[in-house]
Amino acid sequence: MATREEVLALRAAVAQREEELNSLKQKLAAALLAEQELEPERRVPVSPLPPKAALSRDEILRYSRQLVLPELGVHGQLRLAAASVLIVGCGGLGCPLAQYLAAAGVGRLGLVDYDVIELSNLARQVLHEEALAGQAKAFSAAASLRRLNSEVECVPYAQALTPDTALDLVRRYDVVADCSDNVPTRYLVNDACVLAGRPLVSASALRFEGQITVYHYDDGPCYRCIFPQPPPAETVTNCADGGVLGVVTGVVGCLQALEVLKIAAGLGPSYSGSLLLFDALRGHFRSIQLRKRRSDCAACGERPTVADLQDYEAFCGSSATDKCRSLQLLSPEERISVTDYKRLLDSGAPHVLLDVRPQVEVDICRLPHALHIPLRHLERKDRESLKLLREAIQEGNGDTQEGTAVYVYVICKLGNDSQKAVRILQSLTAAQELDSLTVQDIAGGLMAWAAKIDQTFPQY
Amino acid sequence: MAAPLSVEVEFGGGAELLFDGVKKHQVTLPGQEEPWDIRNLLVWIKKNLLKERPELFIQGDSVRPGILVLINDADWELLGELDYQLQDQDSVLFISTLHGG
């Protein structure tokens, strides 16, 4: 049995090691940052990879399990070693994709991502680690991949893919993987691939679903053949709003890696001209047949109108990021800041605080004094919800003078839905379905509350 | 007079959220003078299945950009799009394309 002294000594040793580990992690983060600062100067001119004639003894051992596959064999492995793949986006899809491509021995990986690592990325972006929060994803991914396979050349590009840079970059690689998270980038990557004549393996995921297909391979369709018009910006949901399960991006990113490997090894893809739908909740895979290449396609048709890269943000009416959009529906007088609301709350002024987030988000965190009615209930004028609201208003009214309008403050996560809710409440008042009230929304929502007023309030 | 048709209508990729989150709908289209095509199926869906915000599903007399229509697992473009005449036991899938990554 261990004595008390032994326990204490072990505790001390553990604490010391933890301190050492922390200091190492900090040094690593600093080193990565320094590397990042150097990078723009380096601007590695990427020359084509030379064909590889033979595998070394180490390579034979390393790749032995895939070398004995007759479909791949030494010939396929040599092709992988001479292949280069441009990965657009080092997030939920890009991480597993890059990981498997590096492990399989693809010669060169270009890693594009303008974004930095956030804590909310780690549940699905599996190449990045806690200690590197705040660092560029492209560098973090490259460092991680080098640890996995030092033979693979990793070229990080910690910048956005833009119409100015895309074509030159795409031309330096054999295959392109679209792992991006927004519509303008998807059109940009497609057009660059068509202009440069590169096959594009494209995947996407949201909630419990994923989609994957191969564009512009042989005589197959390109993205614009299938989607000549971009979707209206308000119909596009990002992972922050819609949610996504990490393993779903993992499965889809791995399928995408498989398509890239088959193209690079000369086996040919399975999903050119077809789209694989993955429904993780039901456990369904479903492959659907897509249309042929369109002769009137603006990008790959017989008389293309896309002769060079355009302004894709203007074309799509949305920005080339997946950051949440901030809506400007209300005038400044119809809004209140979190600071002013806090002051009002502290003064004890009678009012109703209305939280319009979906139930699932209220379960994560809430302000205890808020009345909860989801925006969707207000939109469909749900009877039960309006009754609750009327009661809350009457209760709030008890303390105010007869005839004065009751104050209702509407809050949501970021201050977008709350503006829509204000408009709905105003129209309900005008239609005399609600008593006279003064309604404002709290700008920036609960995330501004968490950032500026209450540091213990969760952010999500 | 076209006979009533039994058709499976399915939504995915988030489009089901406009239909109370229900993905699969087994529906019976009543007998009518004209044959059922996708154009009047959309009108029927808007009237009978769509729960909210029709502008996120319909644009003009077609679906909004970004929704793929698949008839028996094939792109509707291969089958005449809005003019495709529905057959009994057809399956029609409306899939909203995803952009997240």
C-alpha cells in the first residue's frame, strides 16, 4: 500500500510534468505563429512533382497493406506519390480528407484556409488541437500532417481563395477537393477547375446529412451544370446555425478522400455524374443519377460565358465565409444594447424579456427571467404561445400605470431572429391581437450578453 | 380523366424542415382532368404539405434554385423537369443542397 508521502510525491511529480507540458504547448504555439509570419515571404514556387520510378524499402513497408491490393499495387502507389491535391478548406471535411490522403502517401497537399481555430471547431476538425486555438488552420493542419507522414509535402496557404489567386493555385495541382463551407467559394472553385481543366471532388455536410459528387471529370457535369443559379442567400444554413455532428463530416470527408485517391491512382471515380446522399440519422446511403454536362453551361458548355473568374460574392449575394450574417431589419430606435438592457434590468423597471430561440438552444443556456416563445411559434401565430405572451404582458402591466404601453424586449442568440420577432409583434399589435406595447430587440443577443455583461454565461 | 395516383414524396437536406421535419410522405393525388405532372404536383404540395415560408421552397411555378428534384432517383432534368408526367408508385425527392463543411 502506498504511504501518504508517496501519494504526495506522485502528485507533485504529476503537477510538475503538467507545467512542463503547458510550457511546451505555449512554445509550439509561438513557433507556429512565427512560421506563419514568415510564410508570405517564402511563397514557395510549387513546381510539378517529378514522376517516381520506384518505392524505397521504408515506403514498401509503410504502404504494404494497400500495395498488396491488385487494383492499386506498386503502379498506383507510384502515381499517388507523384500526385498533388489542393484542399480548399481545412475544417470538418478537409481534416479527415487530408489525414487519409497524407496517410496513403499522396505526394503533395496544398492546404487552403483563411480561418483560425476556435474551440467550437474541435468536435469535428480533428487535425487541430486545443493548444492551438487562435492559430491559422492551414498551418495547424500542415503541422499535424507532417507528424503523421513526414514524406508528404504539405503547402499551407493561410489565406482566402479569391478570384485573383484561385486559377494560378488550381493549375499547380492535379486534383482539387472542395471542402469549403459557403456558396461563393463553391462557384469560384468550380470555375477555376473548369478553366484549369482539373477534376473537382466536392462534398458538403450539415446536421446529420452529407452529399458528395465529382465535377468536371471526363465528360461529366460541373457544379454550374447542376446549379446554374445560386440559392437565395437566406435559404443557406451554416454549421453554426444548423448544427452538424462531427462524425458526419468525418464520414463524408473520408468518402471524398476515397474519390480523390481513386482519381489520383488512376482507378477513376465512382461519383462522376452521380450524387451520393448520406442520411446519418436513418443510416441511409443513396446514390442518384445527375444530368449530363449541359451544352449551354456558362462554365463548361460549348460557348462558355465564364472566361475568367468573377466576383462570386456579388453573384451569390453572400460572403465567402460561413460566419453568421448580421441582419439589419430594425432602425436603431427599435433596438437596445446589452449594456442598456442590463442597466434597465438592475433598475427593476417592469418589462417582459422574450427569448425567441428554438427549444434546443434554450436547453443549452438561458436568462432565468425570460419568457420563452420560439420565433417559429410567433410566425405561425400559435394560439397557446400568444396566450402565454398576453398573460406575461398583463402581469408586467400590473406594476405600470393604466394606459402606458408595456415594454417587451426580445432576445435571441445573435440578434437576427429577435429583429424578425419585433416585426411580428408590431404587426400583431397593429392587428389588435396584442395590447399596445413598446417592443425592442436586444442587439447582439445572448452572445453579446456573454461577451460584455456576464463572462460566466455560455457561448455556443 | 386521370386516375388517382399513389406517389411517394420525400424531402431532404433540410427541405423537410418546411414540412414539420417529416421526410417521407406517402400521398394520394386525386383523379383529375389533366394528367399529373411535376408542375401541378408542386401546386398540390404547396397547398397540402407545405407548413411554412413557401418562398424557401417555391419560386414562380418551379422550385427555388438550390433544390434538386429527383424522380425515381434520377435528376428531373433527364425526364422533362416540370413537364414529367407522374406514374403510379413514382417517388419524387426534393433535396436541398448543403454547403457546410
